[in-house]
Amino acid sequence: MFLAAVLSGLFIASFLLTGAVQRIALRGGMLDIPVSRSLHEEAKPVGGGIVIALLFLAYAGACHLQGSIPLREFLALAGGALVALVGLLDDLWKLSLAWRIPAQFAAASWVILWLGNVPPIDFYFFVLGESFLLNALAVLALVWLLNLYNFMDGVDGLAAGELVFVNVLGFMIAVLADDAVLGLLSAGFGAVALGFLVWNWPPARIFMGDAGSNFIGFSLGVLALLSMRHDSMTVWTWLLLLGVFVSDATVTLVRRIARGDKWYEGHCCHAYQHAVERLGGHRRVTLAILALNCLWLAPLAWWTVIRPQWGMPLALAGLAPLVILALRLGAGVPATERGR
């Protein structure tokens, strides 16, 4: 009952604070102005994701002070504060890559510093044990994940809805695996996301901005590392939970690099962006992806928890159709060139 009361409080606080940020952003002119690649036709307030970052970090800190989360694990999560700050500055003044990337790598390295070596990963045919290589790959994965989440934040309700989905499943798996830390963090993160989603559901009244999307991607990466350390989830479970985001963003990036495009510049080449044109609206795309998550990815992710030795084959089986779908939707190719 106490946890339910706390989660209700987090939801209400997120809802109210997001509304306050929306009003402040409107008055202060902190708006996302549509450009040629935008899927929106009117300017909208941006920066609402800072509410998610502040509330989740405050909640994690309270859990630590209460004795539910070890200091090292809280400090690893606290690296998200730097990610959120840089994201907020980028929302306000459009920082260059020369500022953003070093800060992102610093935050990712901070996580490994406090958590220690990444646990071994079972690749079915062999196991990659604790090593400098695995730690370096974890840093790269954290930086990729926070940028990946930012790339996928272009449709109303999609990024926030994905966050709710991942944390609901994370909480359920944590209960099954008796992982109290993951359960507490997933429940709190989900409640905060749900409060923001009320304002971000199509048609969105506020966007989360880089402050939110970068922080969310980074924090989910930290939760993944925590669950691997606690032996409650594997990297394959997380790849499935984030399957739509991973497949779309990765296919788009690889295809743009292969085409010789400037991959670091803004564009409208993601599969989900092309899907908006085909399905005729943000709401339909968001609902379709959430349905795909629940009906296809969630059962496979759950299976990797019950049969962790099958993690890699299940992940490949789950992601392969999504990669094919992304290719068929034209991920990485401008809309003007599709069908040529």
C-alpha cells in the first residue's frame, strides 16, 4: 500500500509539474518550431522531459536514503543528471556535437566506474566474460542508447509510451526474479512517465526535448546493467523490450552511412516517420508500436527471463521481422526517394 501511495504521488507530481513547465515554456518562448523535416505543423512547448529526470532522480535518491538502493547503484543512476543538463542546454541553445558527445561519454564512463565490470554475456555459442572490452562496449552502448532514444522521439506519445511499456514489463520481471531494486526503480520510472504521457499523448501539448529523451535512454541503459548484475534480466531481454527503437534507429543509421549522408544531421528518414505518412497520424503509429510491443516483443522478452540460455536466438528471432519492416518502410531513405 505504501508503494502504491508513493507511485500515485509520483504520477500526480509528474502531471502537475509537466503542466507547469508547459506554461513556463509558452511564456518564455521555449518552443519547437517546425522545419521541413518535422512531423508537426505548429510550434509546441519543449523541455517537459526535465520533469521526468528530476522526479526519477529524486525518487531514486529517496530510495537510497531509505536503504533500498545501494550507494554505488544510485551514484551510477545519478550520472543521468549530466545527460539531462546537457540535453536541456541543447534544447535552449542547440549545442554542437563537440559539447554533447564528450559529456555523454563522461556520463557513461561514470556508470562503469561505480558499477564495476559488466557481467558476462551469453552469446549462446560462447560466453564473453568480464573484460575491458565488455566495459568499453557498455560505454558505447550507453551513448548509443541515449542518442537512439532521442532519434525516436519524433511522434507524439511514442517515446513516453515506450518508457511506460518498458518499465511495466521491467517491474513484472523484477517481481518474478525477486529483484527489489529493479522493481522499485521500474515502478517509479513508469509512474513518472505516465504523468508526462498525459500531456504528450497525441495531439501532444508539450514535447520532452533532448533533456528528456537523452536522460531516458541513458537511464534505461543503467537499469539494464543493474538487472544484469542482479541476474534478473539479460542484455537480450532489453534488446527485445526496446526492439522497435533499436531496429528502426540502427537500420536508419547504417543505411544513411552507407548512402554517404551526414548521419549526425537531423532528418526525417526513420521508419516510424514514414509510417506516419502511410497511416495518417501520430496516434495510429504510437498505438501500432505499443501493440507490437505487447503482442510480439513482450512475450519473447519474458521467455528470455524464463530461459536465459536461449536469449540470443530469441532476440534475433524477435528483431529480424522488425528489421525487415523498417527496411520495407524505407528507413534511412528520404520520402522523396522511396519507390524509385
